[in-house]
Amino acid sequence: MNEIVNLSLYVFFQIYFFTVFCNCPSGWSRYEQSCYHVSRDSASWAEAMKMCEIHGSFLASIETVAEDQYMKTLLGAQRHTSSFWLEGSDWDNEGEWKWEPHAIQMKFTNWHKGQPDNSGGKEHCLSVHRSYRYEFVDNNCHDSQHYLCEKPYVLVHIATDYPKFFCNCPSGWSRYDKSCYHISRDSASWAEAMKMCEIHGSFLANIETDAEDQYIKTLLGAQRHTVSYWLGGSDWDNEGEWKWEPHAIPFNFSDWQRGQPNNGGNNEHCLSVHRLHHYEFTDDNCHYSQHYLCEKPDTNSTETEVLGK
């Protein structure tokens, strides 16, 4: 027991860090301990998150009244743009708004009157608009808007050599074997679906055994209002060479619907399942908008293996 405790302490506290003090880069504005950048392009929420990430930042999270006032002043000075993505989302569970990508519960909010209203059942991402005095509103994540990136003024770099641990599947996720699964409430193209899963620390589901396939059929079959879903398979690289993305793992298991894959119109390169086809595999046009199934490891098993060494 002592060995396990000692190893646990070693694994969790073997952290090396250093702090770098710097100025905000050109084109960024400083407030308190953060730098902010107002985009000049527009994008979906997932694309905006990715663009901020590429530039060492994240979509802005507004956590105090003072920060909210600064954000309103900053955005209000923009002459040619009127709506902006922020980092909030209730993608996991309707009404449970969090700051992504670390799923931090919102302690401060400044919702516009009547918001959030989840209009059409498809509004799961947070934005602010000039016409709403830059108060919070929920919007369809696939709408194209400008966005506000944020990064620390004081950079703290933490280097670790241990895996991330999650004690249980998060709320809104279902566990099977060593994985957690989440059925989207929004629809998206295959690439957009992959990005949305990635933002939430997961990937489009890879079905690798008959038992997992049966579980997925049961899970999806229980959904009343959606009929088709993206999975992680693609033959985008080479026609007929189906692989599980994002790691390009060749199919060892498949459950194709009769007559599939048929590459209809020579442009069906992404894998989906449909209720009408008994949730057997079909190839589809990657640009179609469908719901999707995300998967990530239930790393209880990872923790057990590390502590047992």
C-alpha cells in the first residue's frame, strides 16, 4: 500500500515549471493578467477555438464583472463587426454552461434577457452581439462569427511526463468497457464533428469489436429524434482503404450494410450509421450535416496500470 501511495505522489507531483514574463504581442490588448485579440476573420465556434489554439490562446472566458466591462469596451470599439464567439458551451448537457476546453463551470454570467433559449434545440455555444449590448446569448455553434481570443500575460509552462486522469465518464457521457461515449445534440459535417469531439478531449467513435458495435447500436437506437450519426472512419486518403481517424488505424472490424461502401457519386469518403440501415456501416458525403458520436478513454484503467507498476 505504501509503495502505491509513494508512486502516486511521485506520478502526480513530478512537475517541472518555469514562468516567463512578457508583453502582449502586437495586435493584442492587455487587461489585468490576460492578453486579448479580436479576430479579423469569421468562423464557426469550433474553427474559432482551433484558430485561437494555433496562436497559443483560447476563446475568451469572462469570469468577473470587471472583465465583462472591459470586453464590452474592447468589442464596442470594433466598427465593422457586431458578433463574437466566446468560450462558453453547454455541449455536454443542456443548460450546464462551462468554459471550454477545461469544462470549468461558469461562476459569472451576464445573460441577455430571455437567454439562453436554445432556439430550435441547436444553440449550444456562447456569443455576444452589439445589438444585445454584448450580453451573453446562446447561438448555433456552426454559425460563422468573429471571435475573441485570450491568453495569459504571465506564461506558466508546465511540463509533465504522466498521463491525464479522469475518475469517471463526465456527465452526459456513457461508459462501455474502457471508453466514454457522447451523442451530439447538434449536427455537423464530418470534419466539423471531428473538431467538436477534439475540443472536448475526444474523437469520433472508432468501432473495433462486435461487442462494441452491439453497444453502439443499442445506445443510438435509444435516441428518439435523430437517425444518422458520423463515426470516425474515412477512406479520404485512398479509395477503399478505410481507416479509423485521427490515428489512421486500418479497419480490423467492420459491419457494412449490404451494398456498402459504394462511393455513390464518387464523393462518399466518411463513415456514418443510420437507423434505416440498422446502424450498420455506410459511406456518406463528408460534407453532409449529421449528428455524431464522440469517444474518449475511461482512464480509470490507465490509472490502475500506472499505480500497479
